[in-house]
Amino acid sequence: GSPITTEERRLRDKKHLNDITAARLPPLHHFPAKLLSIEESIAIQIQQKEAYEEMQAKLAAQKLAERLNIKMLRFEPEGEASMQYREVRDED
């Protein structure tokens, strides 16, 4: 037979895969990997660690509040609720 180029072989193999399966590779949403300097890498790692620790603290506080059954209510000292406890006195 006649020799075929690598491009023709790749197209033939791809067509064959299209015939036997409906599976497709997902589209590439991100850029390929790139090299970073040590300083950039350390800065990114520190940023990710801080974000992780903040998320862990929020989650721990939420779980503790749920366990202790704490409800955060709105406090308005000058609002309507404070008026109920004031005594009314005559100045006479």
C-alpha cells in the first residue's frame, strides 16, 4: 500500500473514534502550565493558605454556632423593644 502521512493517519484514527464512541474530550478552559519563579510560587502558596485558613475558621464558627444553638439576632438599643422596658414617670 501507499504510505500515508502522520496527519492523514491522525485524521483517520479520529474518524474511527468518532464512529465507535460518542465520548468527547472536554474543552480546554485554562491555559497550559507555565513556569513560575520561586517568589511567585511562594506568594501564591501563602495566598492559598490564608484563604484556606479563613474558610476553615468560618466553617468551624458555623459548626460551633449550630452545636450551641446560637442565633444571631438584630440588636437595636434605640428601637421599639427598648421602649417596652422604660417606666413612665410623672414629673409632678
